[in-house]
Amino acid sequence: MKKMLAIHSSPRGERSHSRRLAEVFLAAWHTANPDAQLTRREVGRASIPHVSEAFIAASFHPEPQAMPLSMHADLQLSNELVAELVEHELLVISVPMYNFGIPSGLKAWIDQIVRMGHTVDITQDSQGIAQYQPLLLGKKALIITSRGGSGFGPGGENEAMNHADPHLRSALGFIGIEDVTVIAAEGEESDPSVFRRSCDAVEGQLRDLAGSF
């Protein structure tokens, strides 16, 4: 049975374009896969804590089994988020571009799920240089994004200012998720007809992709 985890990262509700487009895809995917499991995780309108000193100390404790209960509590949500990601082989992230990057709630989620010994291993080579081994292999991800401006895609005039897609590709690839597709709607700040055409095209792409994802 297919299992999909959908991450919504916009702080906006029904007014969010990335969220709405993602729901178009999820509905089409569910129609094509009626027996599949779909789990939604809200990181835009729910509070995902940012990394703290206590979290870092617990994450890198040399003897996890010997940690005090208070340190285990510092990792409780992270453990839940990691287990959720591990369980699902398909990942969908809906994300608006904010100031050329991603919303802080999504960054907080990334910091909670990139965990040494859980989603990536760290070793050293013969010269003592750190080497990283991703642990979440064989998964696929779809990033559905909306951008106020235009030309942020590959070859576009503003591509160099797009720090959202590369950030997500790098973070996901670091833990082993290298099969990543990005579908973007652009031009919300342009004439309404421009953005409407972009959204219509994206909806068509998403419905076409749903049957094979």
C-alpha cells in the first residue's frame, strides 16, 4: 500500500495558493490510489519549535540510552516527526516562497527531521574528515510552490535569487531523498490573469502527475 506524507508550510489557510494547489494534487492522487494512506502534517499554522541548546545536547548525546528523562523529552516531537517521515515513501511539500526562501516553520521541521543516527549517519574517513551517509533511500518527493514574482525557475531571469528550491533539494538529498520534482505557480503579484494562467497550468500538471506518483 502506498503511503504519502503531505507537509503544508504556509501560515495562511484557504487563502494559501500553495496549499490549495497541493490539495488539488492530493485529491487527484487519492482518486487514483483509493486504498493508499495519506497523512497530513501542518507546519505552517502549527508551532514546530526551533532548535534549542537542549535539543542539540540530546541529539548528539554519546550514550542515548543513558540520557535522563528530561533529555528524552527534548527529542519527543523530533522522534515523532522522524518516525512519520520514515514510515511514508512519498512526500509532498506545499511551500510559498517568502523573501526568496522558505517559511520558518518548514525550516524548523527540517531541523527536527535531519537527525544523526536516524535519517543520516556520520563517520570519518582515514584522515578524520566527516563523511555523511543518508539513511532514507528509495523515497520520492514533490514540492508544490507558489511565488509572487516570475522567472525564479530554471533558466529564469531571477533564478539566482531562488533559495527555496535548492534549500529543499539539498536538505532532502542529504538524508537520501534525491528523487525530487518541483512544480511552481508564479506571478501572484502580476496581473491577475497572468497568475490565473500559471495556476491553471500547474493544476493540469499536478492532475497528470497524480496517477503515476
